[in-house]
Amino acid sequence: MSANQIVRIVAGFFIMASLAAAHFAGQIDMSKLSWLWFTAFVGANLFQSGFTRFCPLDSLLHRLGFRESTGIGCA
């Protein structure tokens, strides 16, 4: 497993965990449709892409002609 995959998994987990913690602490209401569901989608996508290596944004950027990263820098 690469460092990039681990970063995606951890980042996605923390996004979803923070939303769940805020919901169960009564700070946010995830039972109603809101922009927080978009945040949950991003977190879930990050998490799954760490395991499956499939990311819709990666695919879109590749089709638009962007190159792969050189591995230098953060994430």
C-alpha cells in the first residue's frame, strides 16, 4: 500500500468520523438533507479510493490531459 493510498484512507475516515461525532453529539442534524451530505460523500470517496484506487476526479483530470504527480510533495 502506497503512502498516497494511506493518506486517502485516513483523510476520508477523519472526515466521516468528525461528521458522525458532530451528529451524535447533537451539533449537526444529518437526518435532514443539507450540504453536509456532500462532505460525507467526499469523505466516503476518499476512503474507498484508498482501497480501490478508483477516484472519479482522477479519471476526469486524466481525460482532460493532466499528468500524474511525480511523487514529490504532500499527498
